[in-house]
Amino acid sequence: MRLYHIAFAFMVATALTGCNETLDTAKIDLSTVKNKVQQPLPNSILAEMQKRDMPRNSPIMIRILKEEGKLEIWKAKADNRFEVIKSYDICAWSGKLGPKVKEGDRQAPEGFYGLSPANLNPNSKYYLAINTGFPNRYDQANGRYGTNLMIHGACSSSGCYSMTDEQILEIYAFARDAFKGGQTTVQLQALPFRMSPENMARHRDSENYEFWKMLKAGYDNFEVTKRPPEVAVCDKKYVFNQQVDGKIGAATTACPPMSTPPALVSALSTYNKTYEVAYARALDKFDGKVWYEPTEAERKAVVATKRKGRDLAYAPTGTSLEAGKLMSQAEFKTWMEKKMATAEAKPANTILASAAPTGPATVSERMKQGRLPASNTLPAAATTTASIPSATAAPAAPAQTPTVVTAEGKATTVPIPEQNPLAYAAPPVSVEGSKKPFWKFWSKE
């Protein structure tokens, strides 16, 4: 009998521990927060950081995965490698997959952005906010514009990544502590989805695919090194971790001669070989299949019950994965005909998972003609080898040559520094002689 009571007491204690950990984070009572700008991170997170050998004020990186509806906080360990310390469900993001192009399009930004302390807004009407930095140099060079694109609280979005107030309280604290530790710029990677072989294959007929291949180069660099890549813009495109012969000028001018550190070339080559095999397997898996990306209204419908009992401004959107559908081509055609027959709006960014565009430019146009391509050869993004996989809209050159082909068909050499500050800063600044922590990229231990 006594053993029973001991076991029962142990189970209660365990349950309370889990409950307290939950209450310590996302379930914090905001009415008890006296100073939201200086609110410390929950004890459970601080304990986890200590367990993983992450200094409290070490650098962070923020990664957004739009389709999955996730915002990840990556934090540097003592060995300068980054790990996810916290992952949050994004409460609301508006529009569809794809970059923001202009003011009022309701699109949330995609790309690589540098956040400084000035991007923190302690006086936001949405509890707390962090400006994403849109438009950055790439956006400006490509004629993209918009204002006040934020990561903020309130769970309501018109082009922003909106969190709950409890979530933004923690996210803000992560950034604040990193800046206190000497980090000058926090990198924000806003990505359409986790850029795995399956996801790239599933979305390869998207009108945004060439843009996403370019972002994937930065994603790959981070996956290989677990350190935020150094980012630059030239020839109207992103370039990652490049050693520049000279200086990079305006974002619209041609890239100067560039090269890739041998160790990084080797690591990316190995990574890319594995990717190619998995991508080919994904093509077979999605052969004859079509991915329908839902509209914002369809995403909201999936999570409509979450609005009950809340203020009208609280508007969760759900994720594309929850509301999207993978269908056969026949099912997709029937689905589209039904939507047209009921006079519904044209679906946002409909995507084929099994074919490259041929004939009419959009899937909808091909569907109207009663034909959907059934297969495709392995795209260039999956067949590059070494230097920077999928670094630009066109395939990268072989490993032995640091030359890539731009979207305009020009051959150019592309950049990478052997040593970078761990956190991206634009423009790059020298840390020689600095008293702040020197987080090196390719350190020579």
C-alpha cells in the first residue's frame, strides 16, 4: 500500500512539473508582467540554455517557416554552433506563400534580413514588435516595397508575422539579451517552408520557385555549418558566405570576383549529393500528384474554433499544411472545375507537384485546356554540385570553379569570407580589436 502512495505522489509531482513548465512559458499571466521590455526569459528556458551550454547573452538567429507556421529561435552554444532553443506556432500570417512585392498585397516578407536594436519596438500597439527590416537591399534592388512589416503580438496580420502576446514577450526577450551580449545584428531567415527535398519537389511548379532556389542556397549553408551565413546582395541577387576579391558595390551592379573556402565547398558538395538522391526519390513520390495551396480564407476556416471567446481582432490563420491538399491530377481537375462553377475566387498559388511548366504559364490555364503535364526531369537545382547549391535562379557551376550563372544568363564569380561574425551584419564590419565576443564563422582551431 505504501508503494502505491509513493508511486502516486511521484506521478502527481511529475504532472505538476510539466504543468509549471507550461505555465512558465506560453501560459504566463500577462497581468503580472510589470515591465514587458525587461521581462526575463522563463526559468525553464534559462535552465535549458544552461543544460545545452548556451551563454545567456550569446547570439541568436530567428527562422520563420511560413508554410508550417513556425518561428524558431536558434541560439549559439559555447562552441559557436547554433541549435533551436524554442519553436513557436505563428498565430497569424496573411497572404500566401511567396515574397512581399508591394504595399498592400498582404504578403509577409520572405528573404534574409538583419535586425539591429533599432528594430525592436517596445511601444507597439500590438504589445511588442520587431521590425523585419523589409525592404532590404535585395528587395529594393528588385523594386519591392512596403512599410511596417513586423513580428508582433495580438494575433492579427495584414502582411506581418503575428504571434500571441505571450509568445512575443519571449521572442523580444531573446533578442534583447543577445543584443546585451554584444550581438550587433540578428539574422532573420524568413522562408516559405523547410527547404527539404520533398518540399522543393512538391512546390517546383510555383511561380516563385526560382526565387526559392536562391533562398535555398542560404538555407543549405546554414544547415551545413549551423552558423548564420554572411549575406550580401549584388546583381540583384543574394549571395552567401563568399570571399570577395575587392568590394561589393550597389545591389544592382555585377558581382565582383568571388570564391568559396575549400572546407565549405567540400561540406556543401557532400550535403548536395545526399539532397540529389532524396530529391529524385521525391519526384517519384509526387509523380502524378498535385499540391493545392489554400487561400488565406481557407486557412482561417480550419482554425475558426480558436476565435471563440476572443476579441474580434484575434484572427489566427492556421497553416498551409493544415488546409492544403495533395491530390491526383484527376482529383485536382475536378476540384478546380467545382470551384469555378461555384464562382469562387481563383485559388492562391496553385501548385503542381509533378511537372515543370510547359505551354500556358499557370496551372489554372493548363487545367482549363484539360491537360496537366505528368512528369519532369530532375531540375537544375537538384543537380548542382559543390560551390553553392541552388545559389541563384540558375544552376551553380561545378565545385572546381567558383562561377555561377545569374538569372540573366551571365557568368559571374560569387562570394565567401573565411571568417565572419557569427551573426550577419550588413555591411560586414571588422571585429579586429573589438572587446565584444568574436563569434567566428570558419574558426581555425
